[in-house]
Amino acid sequence: MQLPEGAARSRRTDNTLVKALARAFRWKRMLESGEFATIAELAEREGIAPSYMTRVLRLTLIAPDLVEAILDGKQGPEVTLARVLEPLPSAWAAQPEHLGQIT
């Protein structure tokens, strides 16, 4: 998609974050469907460490409005993959303060 001439791009979608979110929700569906019985089994198939998969799966616990903001590119520059892979508060209301600027 091209922006009209002179239009400013107001969003900065982080493709790394978007890809990680997509993988997290895909893996969650695969586990919930019973396609794979354990995280270790799925991680082996995906060729990654189970500990990394566990951290990425935590992305499915991010508040839906924050997920939407990330997908729309409305997160601040401090909201990085490394930051969202850190342990998050379980209360959705506390997550924006932990993650950083989301507009």
C-alpha cells in the first residue's frame, strides 16, 4: 500500500513483534487443539528450545487492547520483543505501565 504524496506515516509496525505474536497464538491453538500434547513436543517440531517457546507463548497473555495497538504500530520505541518477552503482570490494567508507551 502506498501513502498519498505528502502524507506522513503515523504508525511504526514492528514486524518482529507482529511475527512473535502470530507465532504465539498459532502455537497456543496447536496446543489447545491437542495436535501437540506438550510444549516440549511442539518446540521439538518447530526446532526451538522449549524455554524460548514458553516465553513467546506468554505473549498470548497480553491484554487484547495492547495486542491490537502493537499490530497497529501504535507502540512506543521502548516496546520491543525483548521487553514483551520479560515476565508481565497478570493484571491487564498493570501491563501498559510495565511495557511502556502505547498510544
